Amino acid sequence: MRTRLHTAVLAVAATLVALLVRAPAAEAVGPAPHYLMTAFTNTSESNMYVYDSPDATDFALVRANAYTPPTGLIRDPSVMRHTDGRYYVVHTTGWTGDTIAFARSTDGVNWTFLRTLTVGLNGATGSTWAPEWFKDTDGSVHVIFSASREGVGGQFRPYRITATRGDLSRWTAPTPLGIPANFIDSFLVKVDGTYHNFLKNETTKYVEHAVARSLAGPWHFVGTGDWAGWGPGLEGPALVQLPNGRWRIYFDQYGAGRYFYADTPDLRAFGAKAELPGLSGVARHFTVLREEVGDRTAVPAGNRSLRSVDHPDRYVRHRDNVAYLEPVSTALDRQDATFSVVAGLAHTDCYSFESSNYPGHFLRHRGTALVLGRFDGSAEFRGDATFCGRAGLAGRGTTSFESYDHPGHYLRHAGQEMRVEPRELGGRFAADASFSVVAPLA
């Protein structure tokens, strides 16, 4: 039995400032992730650099010397986007002292000084380092920082302060996080009610992993020593979640002047570290902010069929749970080539394609193959079954579909097979990856 028409609310994501999007505006995906990174560098502790990446791996410099504070240093800049739509950076101001400082931006590129905050801990002879933003699921905004009473040579421990006003102008007094002494560079994320703290053990020089059910603790270490196989001499951990639900951790091998990352599906079993291309020996102790950007390409909702641009007598259809591009003739062919276009399972500004004759079954990619599968509720399925509409690669009047969880990969036919593959310039790819969204065949 075919499903009835689904009503989808299809909002169109606003286009971010062109400086942050390296693709031309006519080719912007809607929406797809991009990754904004702020860092200081090996050559300067007083200037912040801004980078951008479409895939969280290959970062391009957007602006060197994007911000210089009126006084002090700008080590360890941590970036977030607040509820007012503006970007905020918090950073270390000096090797010693009891202050941190804030800067603000409307576009992530041009920054202005906001304020210096005296945290009231340890005084001028102590050290206050590595402030990191943490936004809890209840909407509260915190800064987690590390402080030592004895200055650079002392034992650090993490503290938190919490914003008491929405404009971030007032903060609570520092509260110990509950982690033992001689830990620094805490970076927090929260998943399914569990707080995960990745931080540097200053005694062993390993990045370790602690968890808690409350931000106030108690904390339990689940990864100590060389638990992940990354080796010693690492600091400045920072995490970002990828569209497929996996997490990526970045860390600075400061003694060797190299930068690495590693991926994990669950924040526990991490893969081997891989060197971050183009940034080793350049960037230091950064954070990465994932955002969604998009163009204004919309796809009609409800029951539709997808007709090939270069083979207009052929349509996308499923057969034996595999997607093909084929001519249609029988009533069953027409049913198999009809899909309900609904709001994307992983992002409501994108789209998913539900079979009209198998309700609850969606087109998804498995590797590079496009198949029909029953929705199992998992984050992986949601990502695999979500595609973002964009202006057709073959030109005006056509539509192309980019994979939400694999940016740069497009729905295309290779002969009769439907696949999701990386975009190629030249050749047949543009035509193979362009479709007309037409009235339903069944």
C-alpha cells in the first residue's frame, strides 16, 4: 500500500559570508557542513588566524592576523556561536595572571575586542590558561579553564565559570571542576547525559579521558596513559562531531611542532592518529566550530519521480532493494520509480526519498551504492539517507543531490547503477548527476 503525501517544512539555510565558503556561490550546497577554526601560530602568540574547511580535514587560511587583542597574548583561542548569532572567542591573555579575554565577530572573520575578565583566582603570580567554551544541553554557557597558584611551574587544575547574563557580560566565581591536580587543557562535550572531558595529564604528557554524569562530577577516568595509542607529548585536545555522527579529536604534538587528529564512533574507541595536512608546524592549540551553510535550491515535496537529464526516458527506481536508472513500462515499474520527498532524516533543510510502495523504506547509500533500506532510527542511517538539493551540475532547470554525510559526493548514475560518488570535473559526471524532479509516475 502506497503512503499518503507527506507534508514537509523545507526551510532554506542562509548563505554564510563568502569569505568562509571556498566554493563559488552558484555551487554552494544547501545545507552542508563547513568548519571554522581559530588558532594562534608558531610564529605569533599575539595574532589570531582564521581557517575554514569543507570536510574538517583540509583547512584553508581565510585571514591571517584576523585579530590582535589590545593587550596581552591570544593563545588558545576557543570559538563558539552564541544565541545572538554572533561568534565569540575566549583566549589566554598571558603566561601569568588571573585574566581571560573575549572578542566578538558578526562573520567569523572580522573581530573586535569585547572585554577582559578577571577570574579572581591565584592573582598575578599564578597562571590562567586554555579557556574553552562549553554549552550545556540546558542552554547554560560555561568557560572551562586551567589555573595554577604557582604560575607556569605549578600544578594546574580545571575550573569553570558560568555566564549569568545572556550577553555574556557577567560570570560566576570560579568553581573547581573536580579533576585532580596537574591536569590542563580540558575540553568538554556531552552525549546522552554523559559529560566527556578530554584533557592533558601534565605529569605523563598524555591526553586522557574522564567522564561524569554531572558537570560538577564526580569524574571517572576511562582512558589513562597511552590508552588510545597516540603516544605522549600531546596537548590542546578539541573535538567536533561530523555529519555521520562520528567524532573527531584534534591535538597538538607541541614538542615536534605537528598537529594530528583521530576519529571515533562513540568517544571511546578512537582510531590511530593522522597528521593534519597543511597545519603541522603552523597552527597551535585551536578549536573547530561546525556549521551548516546552504544555497536556495529547493525540491518539491510530496510524491515525485526523478528523471535522468541525459537519458530522459529513464527514471530512478528501486528493484530488489537496489537503485537503478531504467526505463519504466509496467505499473510495478512506475510504483518503484515513485518516492515521497520528505524533510531530510538527518537535517530538515535537506531531503530524504521514501518509497511510495514500501513505507518506511528510504533510498540511502551503503558505501558508494544507492540502495533501498528500512529506516532503523540510527544516526548512520539518517546521514546515509539524507541528500541536499543544489543547482544542477548540468545547468539551469536541473537538480543535483549532494550527500549530507559525505560532502562532495553526489547522487549519479553509472550506466544503469545508481551510486553516490565524489564529484568529478569534466567528462560525464555533471550530466550523470543531474535530474528533473517530475510528477509522480504512480
